[in-house]
Amino acid sequence: MEQQSTNAHLIRYKEGLGKYTEHMPELAHSFNEFTRNCFKAGEVSEKQKQLIALGISIYSQDEYCIIYHTKGSLDQGATPNEVLETVGVAAAFGGGAAMSQGVTLVQECIEQFNKPMH
């Protein structure tokens, strides 16, 4: 996957969700509200929740969620090393398949989303 395509995947997801919402507004609204509440800071911070979601995404091989939650983790202040430690934990459960997502897609996302602003 080319680095430029990680943003394209995020856009595709958001467009797809928009189309789905047109057809299933009540369900989409309920799902969005539920997930928004799940990711609010509580005893567990928003950053920690993003890292947890990233680990689950890697384990389940969900590329859209891997991209989304890598970006979410970085946006919430996770360092690249915190993200890479999450890859390691996911690989402890998911083996080579999880590790392959971490050493490819996750690292591509870190490179793309963690660029310093000029």
C-alpha cells in the first residue's frame, strides 16, 4: 500500500459511511453515538482507548480500522514507539499475520500521519 493511499482509505471509509447513513440514518446515528461514547475519556484516556482499538484492529486484520486507529492514536498524542509497542502486543496474540500489518501498514501510517507540520 502506498503512503498516499492511507488518506484515500480514510476518505473511502467516510464516504461509505455517509452513503450508508443516507439509507440507514437511525442505525448509523445510534452506532456513531455508541462509539463516540465508548471512546470518551474516563478511567481510561482517549489515547489509551485508541491504542486498544488499534491492537484489536491489527489482531482482526481490519485494514480500515488499522489506518483509522493509528491516526487516532497519533492524534491523541501517542508516540510512534507507543504505537509500535501496541503492534507487539497484537502480534503476541495474532502471530505473523498481526506482525505483518504492523511492519507494513502501521509503519506507513506513522510515516504519513506523524509528519511535522511546517
